[in-house]
Amino acid sequence: MGINRINELFAAELKVVNLGLEEFATSVQREGADAVQVDWKPPAGGDQRIVSLLDRVESNPELQRDRANDEAVERLMKGKPTLVDIGIASDVVPGMHRTLVLHSGPPVSWERMAGPVRGAVIGGLIYEGLAGDAAEAEELAASGDIEYAPCHHHDAVGPMAGIMTAGMPVWIVKNETFGNAAYCTLNEGLGKVLRYGANSREVIERLKWMETVLAPILKAGLQLHGPIDMKNLIAQVLQMGDEGHNRNRAGTSLLIRELAPYLVMLDRDRSEVSEVLKFMHTNDHFFLNLTMPSCKAAIDAARDIEGSSMIVAMARNGTEFGIRVSGLGDLWFTGPASKVDGLYLPGFSEQDAARDVGDSVITETGGIGGFAMAAAPAIVKFVGGTPQDALNFTRRMYDITLRENDTYQIPALDFRGTPTGIDLFKIIETGVLPAINTGIAHKDPGVGMVGAGLVKPPVSCFHDAFQAYAERYGVQP
Amino acid sequence: MKRIIVRKDSYYDSVFLMLINQGVKDADGVTEAVVAMGTDMNRDLLKDMSLSNADVESATANDLIIALDGASEEALDNAEKTVDTLLKKKSSGNQQLFRPTSLSAAIEVVPGANLALLSIPGRYVAREARKALENGLHVMIFSDNVPLEDEIRLKKLARDKGLLLMGPDCGTAIINGKPLAFANVVKHGTIGIVAASGSGLQELTCCIDKAGGGVSQAIGTGGRDVRREVGGVTMLMGIEALGADPGTAVISIISKPPAESVVDAAIEALRQTGKPAVVHFIGARRREDEGCIRFAPSLEDAAHIAVELTGDAAHSAADFSLPESDIDTIVQAESEAIGRRQRYLRGLFAGGTLAEEALFVLQPTLGTIYSNVHPDQNCRLEDPTVSREHTIIDLGDDTFTEGRPHPMIDVSIRTGQLEKELQNGEMALLLLDFVLGYGAHGDPAGAMADAIRAARSAAHDAGGYLPVIASVTGTDRDPQNLTLQRQKLEDAGCVVMPSNAQAARLAARIMEKVG
């Protein structure tokens, strides 16, 4: 019966993991042995029903959850997202058509859409020439003639309101390892922008300029440059103070550095090229719309793995926060979108804030963003924290993830890989929720960004997802 | 001899890799080592060093190149291993400030963790213990209120994996010289112990320490382990492991009387080890010695026999450490002033097994003793807080600890009960135990001293005298310090005996004297 394992213990240095009375860890330490105190809480907040479901699933001998999760997280990490081109949505995004409006988050009807999302839909319809003004657009939006769908259902992601319409130019990021692709619009900058629900004339004009000047120039420059290895770029920006969600200053700079030598070679008006460079330069978040489809392209390759409890999408539509789980197919599990805990731009306060919105939480799902906060201590100022808090945010996320990333690393944690591959089970067990960095939109359409901060997802969507998982894979009591 | 490895798409920071280079170059038998990303510059460098090949030439800035030159395959294997270790090296800084939230996260933080110590609420224990076992950790469960069926299932799992599962309700263990939960700091030595009793194990290890011996390992099993339903799984595994342990020369087993089937299996297991052994079943009739297995009449005797078996000191069969004449003097001094109305012995114990041991030592002299730990239902106290004639109370009983800490920590449980004992003036002798060590109250003697003085002066005021006989389970290396604790008790008027058994025997002599 292998007693030698006890004898191995006798021969080894005692290293204790202590759950419960902290004193016991202290006394072991005082006598010169290693002991780590676990910040233990009853699993699932002490909900015995969920705990018994956990036990039931974990005791199913047929279920190879660990193996399925290994496969899922390995596919996620093996993915090689590569920026290959810019195209027009209706030409490249699967299923895209003239009266389809894609939005962020899980599915939501016009009636239930949050203010900023409605504002962006209105802007999108005007942009497409489907409506002449806001009133007309609103009528059309509610008429039933417009189809709404999550970006996620069309291999796409969108920041904040995440509105994508047929004529918009989109980044095309291809996962070279698995052949799938992901799409995302180009970032419009800060202030009054469509993604925050703004739809005034200047917003539409900027979108038109992006379509006619920005996108063609970048597309041509990218063609000269050749495909850009996004994984490499993201690995670099994490070592330059970005986390790829709320801070993209280094990424934007690197992108400019990559493209500038080719942009100046283009047969275009120099002032236009300069405008393009200036536009990117003045928008620290330009790179966000590349980290997002990069993460999306990588994660999509890990979807639909039988038995896997890895979370493959987190997204918010301003009304609800939703998640998808690899082993649970296309199902969304949703809960009410939360308020964001953050800092506000001058003149705005919590009263002005919309609820949590956007697909940008795909970055956290992919192992960067809030999960790589330790790489970007500068952004903790959004929540009035210290650099130590930034380290702790990331450290905490190792508790709910499957692996340490083999490519994305954090200098301040001794180049430890970022926490990657969120495991639904670990969330249920520890009660630790994913740390998400985000921007804050004004609750009314058309105003724009009012702040940024941290958001906690609703715990109910994880419980619901877990219950569905248990029903699907658990053994009967 | 060269070895060149190219890992596609593995990006590392160059400064980080430089440090790795240094670490690898320092390895034995390695003459050259380059760990670098496949940039143009690095590829040229490797070519110049004749450490290039086709893979290197086609490598990109995203590919990690490990190029090694060394004396032997073995040296290269080691160097490669070193590289992997260094690449995976995790943060060691600031860990104290940051705590993992789960067992599995903790295992990540402490590579090589080998024991999980659980003192969380009983209903959550099974799950965490299972996880620990599944992760290859040995487990000690301090918690009580773990369902018996969980214990049986967990112990089966532990046995299948060859892992030690101590508990549930295991209060004490010493593994590799480190005290776990409620344990004393005793000398290291060659006596290995398996105990199904917490305070019994503390008394045994402390008596071994006092007798000049030392402990190799002290394994707690939890009280239910020796029941038929559990089958002594932990006890049997413990015996076998101690048998195979080169650091253990003598094995000692203590337990409340186990199920017969468990007794037989344990004795057979002891015999299999071929090592000399001493066994004490608390409260059971003493058995005849069998071969190299000796049976002891008390915890202290078990300790002394174990030390004798290691060859360090001879065991004396005498009842007391002090000469009989000295004992007579003490008995005389403590008994002569006891008042006529003072008729009954009262024992107030913090240690459950110590209460039982006192009960069995005193029974032949006093006859019927009432107790909340009495095995005979007829002698059970109806209400554990109300004494009847001769009474010994285990204050660790649920009745006393509901919503309060154990009396080893919360002294007021005992001072409160002592006040009750004083009320009708029939207490002739007070018998006390004091347990030191980690987990216990920081100064149990000091915290009890005033109450003892008050009790003695109350007896005096009523025209009588109250002898207070005590023992202290502890060592001088315990945080509370044995010598200091004894001194405080003696200053308060106690007679402090070297062991619980001797304290009970002295109490018996005094009670005999007063009739």
C-alpha cells in the first residue's frame, strides 16, 4: 500500500498548507518550517446546494474535466493571433449585412438596451445612411426591421457599446495556429465617440473619415509591412507598462513604430498620412481594438471542448453581464450588469454612470487586462490604489485560472506568466471573481466617457453556469 | 558535446534570459550556454560560437533558443533542466503579504507542500481533505464534527494513495520535529508514536522528554480511527511507516481501548515491524507483554518504558519519582487539616484523556467516581456541570465548549466550575491538569493561580484545608516554559507532580489517608 510516501514525508522538509486557525501556521513557522496560511472561505459562499453539486461533479469518474481544461487552456495559449488586414465588415465579418447591428455583450433587445448602447445604435444607423437623423434612427431601431446580434455571435468583439455596422472598416486578426479569425472596429478615440453612445454630427463625420482615410491608409501600410504578430506585440507591451485593456499607451506606440516606416512610403497625400499618425498618437486606446480581437481569436479556438469548465467569453451589454463556458456550447449565462467602482472625469460623478458595458473584458478572459494589472501599476490610480494593489490584483487571479501564460509575463512578478484560462470551478470554490478593468460610459446616449475603474461581475451568472455544468456533466445523487 | 533546442513561439524578456544564462553557465560540466531569443543578432552570435544549426537559422525573435556545450550527456541534461527551472522560476517576494484563497492556489505558492492542516468547520472538511489527498498531500484534520462516513471514505482514499490522514478531531501531532496544532516542543529522538488521543499524546511526549528521551514522529489518528467502522486505518499505516522509518527505534501506541479487531491488527502490525514497542490502552486492563511488545499501565509508564527500550534510561516500576518517604511526608502534610465535612475528590480537567487516566488510577481506591467521560453509563454525570460525590469532569465536553474555546485556551471555564465546587464545602481535594505547548493558553498556571488561592482560603475560612494536586504537561522549550508554570502553581499552594498519573496516585493516597 505504498507506505513509502509517508516515509518520504519523514525524510522531507515539512511544508504545511494551513486552512483554518492561523495560529497553527504561526507555530509551525516559529519552529522553523514552511507554512502558508490559506485565506479560506466556505466554497460558493457556503451555499450547501452548490457545494454538493461541486462534490457530485468532482466525483463523476467518467468526467475528464482536468484533461478537457488542459486542452482548452493549451489551445488558448497555442493560438497565434496575427494582424493580417483591414476589411469592410459586410465583406469579411461572417453573416454581416446591411440591416444587422452588432453590439457588445450577450443578446439584448432594443427595448432592454442601455442608454449608451441605444445611442450608438442610432449613430450606427445614421452612419449607414439608413436614417437621416436621430429621431428617424430611433424609430427604425424600434421598428423590428433592424436585426440585433452580439458581436460574439459573428466572430467579433466591440469595446463599450460595441456597435458594428455593415460599412465599418474592421481589423482582421487571424489565429495562425488554428485558422480562425476575429474582427473588431478601429478605435475612434476618447470623448464623444460612438462606442460611448455619442451620435452627433462630429461623431458620424469622424467615422466617415476613418472609413475613407484612416482605414485605407492603414490597410495599405499593413500590406507593405506584412502581418503583425500580435502575440509578440502583446508580450512586449506587458513589459512596457500596459495591461492591454485600460492602458494601451505602449501598444499604441509600438503599433505606430511598426507601421510608420511603411505609411510614409504610401502614395498618399502627406497631410493625410500625418493625420493618421496624429490620430493614433493622440489616442492611447488605439491598440485596445487590436488586443481585443487578438484575445478573441485565441480564445475562440478553445470553445466547445467537451467537459471543459474554462470560461471562453465574458461580455457586457450595459444591461447584463454574460459568460460562456467551453463545455457548454453557445449558452450565455447572465446577471445584471454592475456599477463600476472608479474615478470620474471632471464634472461627472457616479450618478452619471451607465452600468458596465463592452466586450473588452475579452482581454481578461484571455489572460491580460485586469489579470495583468501587475504589469501596469500606473492604472491603479483609477481606483485610488497603490502599485502593491496592482500586484495583488494579478496574484489573486492565479487562484481562479488554470495556467500561467507561457508568453505573457509580468516583470514585477519576477516574469511570472499572467494568470490565464479562467476556471468556472475555481471561481465557485474560492468565491474570487475576475478582476476587470473598464471604462465608464455616461448613462445617457450621446455624452461619452465619464470615467474608468474596476468592476466586479455579478456572481449569479457564475452560479447559473455552474449549475448548468453540473446538470450536464454531474452524476445523479 | 553540443545540444541545440529551438522552442517556437516562446517569448521571454532578454534581461530575464541573461540571468538564466548566468545560472546555466555556472552548472557543472557546462562549457558554454546561450539561452536567447532568435533575433538576428543572437543568431549571428550563435553562428560565430559554432552553436548554430538549421533550426537556429530559421528561428525568429519569438522563438527561444537554448544552445549548450558540455562535457557529457548528463551535464547537458542537467543544464537543460536548470534552464527549465529558471524559466519557470516564480516570485518569492512579498508572499507573506499575500495569501492564496484555496488549497490548490496555496500549492502553487509553496512548491513541495506536503501536508495540509485543516481546522475549518467540520462540514467543509471532507471536500478540502479530498482535494489535498488528490494533490498528494498528507493531511491532518483538527476539526471535529466531520461525519463518520466521510472519515471512512477519506481514509480509504488516503490508504489507496499511501498518504497519512490524521484525524478528524486530531488535536496533536509532531512531524519531523515540528509541532502541529496543540503540541509541545519536545526533544528529537528515536521514539515514534501513534496515538488516538490528543492530550494523551501530549502527556506521553512530555513524559518522554522529561525522562531524557526524544520523539522521532508523533502521529495522531483521531479518536474514531480505532473504532471497528474505521478499522484503525491511520493507526496501521502509522505503525508500518514508523517500522520502515530509519529514524525510529522504538514504537509507542496509545489509545482508548480500540475495537478488538483493531487491537489484533495493530499488535500484528507492531510485530511485523520487528521493532520494540510499548502499548498503552487507556482504561483497559493491562495485557501481558508479548515478545517485543510491552504493555504499560499509564501514559507516563509508557513513556518510561519507551525511553528504556531506546537504552537511554532504566524504567522504574515505582509509583512515584520521589522516594516513598517524601511522598508520605507530603500526604501527611496535605491531609491532616482537611475538614470533616470535606469528603469528596473533585478533578477538573482540560485534557480529556488526562481526565480518563485520572479516573482509572483513582477508581480502585475511591470506588465509584462520577464523570462525564466514564465508560459505565451508571457512573455518568447527569449534568456534566453538577458534581456528585467523587467527580472527575472533562471540561472539554461539548456542554462547556458550546460557542466557547476549549478550556486549554479559555481558563474561565475551569475557574467558573471551581467556584461551583466550593459552594457546599464537600470538596476534600482538587485535582488539576495543566497543558502547555503551542495552541494552549499563554499562561494557564498564572491565569488559574488566583482562583486556586481563593479556593484554598475559602476552605481555610471554613475551618478546613484544601489540598490542590496538579500536573503540568509541558517542557521547558514550550512557549509557556514548564519550570515557570510549575513555580506559579507551587506559589499558589499546589503540589505539582511530574505526571498526570503521579498526581492521580498522590490524590489517591491522600484520599485514602483521610478515609
